[in-house]
Amino acid sequence: MQNWIDAYSAVNLKFLLQGLWVTVEISALSVIFSMIFGSILGIIRYSKIAYVSKIVGFIIDIIRNLPLLLIIFFVYFGLPSIGFKPDTIPAAILAMSVFESMMVAEIIRSGIQAVDIGQMEAARAMGMRYTQAMVHIVLPQAYKKMIPALVSQLISLIKDTSLTTIIVVPELMQHAQVIYGQNANYIVPMYLALAILYFIVCYALSLISKVVDRRLA
Amino acid sequence: MGSLLANNWHSFLTGFGWTILSSIVALVFSLIIGSLFAIMEVMPNKVLRVIGNVYVEIFRNIPLLVITMFFYLVIPLYFVKINGFTAGTIGLTIYTSAFIAETVRSGINSVDIGQMEAARAMGMTYGQAMRYIVLPQAFKLVIPPLGNQFINLVKNSSVLAFVAGFDLMYQGNAIASQTFDTVNTYIIVGLFYLVITLPISYYMRHLEKTLA
């Protein structure tokens, strides 16, 4: 018999929310890092610099097409054997940031491509340098177009933090597993709680994205 | 790396096979289920529309791992004992079907409404117009995004490792913990995944360019 009342005791709920907070922290840091590196990589790929853009593009394609879980394992279990041993939370942030950077880079590149080429040409004709035109004219328009894609990437990032439970990162999924690990009668209540908590966070984000998108359009 | 592959090729290939099997089974079922929910979402009937919408929003916003573990742990409590491979593939199917529903729905919506109106004016029923006029055009539009969903599906099939699903990731972990050669093992596992995902990825990009 599943024990719903004891499963949702104050102590357990607090423990779950602590896990949710770690999930949010890991997601937030990974988003910040991947927005920065992803933008840089995306612009490099778009800019068609001899050799560099090709190589960056190849690396992006490789990592994007690997499972995130494999990258998490590689960072946590692989890197120590070549002398770099990150703790669980830094390992999770590193793996997520690397993977998400490549996803963001691809979104940025297609966002820039979607901006009319005439914008760049006009800015250059006005005497702006390539970087000036990129930063002041092209990128602001590109980011506006990319908001829905970036938010859905953020949503999948939040969902993907659950994978880090495998390296015992103390996030939401892992905390739920600790709770039902003590008592098998908590399994169903815990999975319901997980579903509700993840749903609230992700669905709220998708609603916000829809509103923002409508405002800007 | 060569000897690692030579000594463990059987495990790697077994894992590769289970990964492909799980991905294809999940693809077939999630295409069927996803298309059904997509059609429900554009139906004139409000109740069906709401059901379709709720299904898609629920399963798009819950982690695949939560869905998979739910099937792995909860179904045996009440119904039958299922193995990790089955639980994982069911989880993959449900999760992916929500994304496919979303993709197909936006494909249907981007077919000009005049097509449906013209078909109805010609005397077709709603179902006929949908089946013979709208859906064939919609599917052409959604081939590249569906290809990307398949890539995600193959990558996501690595969650089978959580439920002992014998897939590539699971076998890779077993080999890594036996040989302690983690770096090379994970590189080989990665190459196996890329054999499936990279060609599809490049082909879809090519299709996007030629269809656009």
C-alpha cells in the first residue's frame, strides 16, 4: 500500500524543495555559461573564418549529436583518469554547460541567418565595422527571433538536470530517490510530486515565453 | 582503444543493437500516437482538442527520466513485472510522442486553411479532407523536424541505462567499470551514437536547404 500521508510529511516536502533549489541553481549557472560560450561559438561558426569556423562547426555537430548522459559520464568518470577530478555539482554544471553551449550555438547561428542580410550590408555601408554591425544591428534582431527556441532549450535543460542523479548530484530527482529509498511505499507519491514540480517550473517558463514572444512580435 | 574494442566488441554491438531496436520501436509508436494527438488538437470538437493539448503539455514538461522510472517502478507494483528495456521504450515512446504531436500540429497549422475549405467545398467530409488533402502536405513540411526528433530519440534512449535496458550506454558503463579505461570506453560509445545521429543530422540539414 502506498503511504500518501507520511510521504508528504513536512520534512520530506522540505527535502524535495531543497532538491528543486539545487536543480534551479545548476540550470541557472549552466544557462549563463552556455549563453556566453554558445553565442561566441555560434558567431564564429556563422562568420566563415577560414578553417576556424569549419572546425568549430564540426565540434558543435559532434557534441550536439551525443547523448547528454554520455557527456555527464565522461566528465565525472572519464576526466579523473586524465588528472581532472571535479566534484559532483561542478561536474554536472560543466557537462550541462558544454552540451547546452553547442545547442545554443546552433540556435544563435540559425537566428543570425534569419536576419535579413541587407541589415548587415546597410550597417557596413554606413561605415560600421563587421563587429560593430554584428553587435549593434544583427544580434539584437537575432536574439528577438531566437527567444522561443532559447526558452525551449532552457526547458529541456531543466528536465535534463534529472540525469545528473546518476552521479549523485543532490538535485530534485536524487532527493526523491533518497526519500523512496527509505520506504518503498513512497514511490508513487514521490513520482507524482516529481511530475508536478518539474511540470510547474517548465510549464511556467513556456507560458512566459509565449507572452514575451507576443509582446515583441 | 583498438584492443578495448577488440576485447569487448560483442558487448558494444549488443548495446548498439538494443539502442537501435528501442529507438525504432519508440519511433514507430510515437509517430502513431503523436499524429493522433496532433489531429485531436486541431479537431473542431473542443473536448478532443483539450485532451490533445493536455497530453502534449504534460509529457513535454516532465523529464523523460521521471516518466521512464515511473513505468519501471510503478507498473510492477500494480500490474505486471516489466523489464528495463520495455519500461524504457514505453517511456521513450510517450515522451517523444508529445514532441511529435507538437511538430505535426504545427505542420497541419501551416498548411493553408484554403486547402481544407476547398476540399470541404468539393464535398469531402472533414476526415477525408484531413486524410487526403491536409495531412500529406503537412507531413512533407514536418520531415526535417521529425528527423531531428528521431536524433533526440536516439540520444534519449540512453536513459535505458538507468533501468538496466542493455543499451549502448548501459554496456559502456559495464565495460568502463570492468576495464577502468573510462575515457576510451566512452569515446567508443560516443562513436557508436554518432554513427546513427550524425548522418541523419547532415541529411536533415540538406533537406531543410532543398525544401526551403
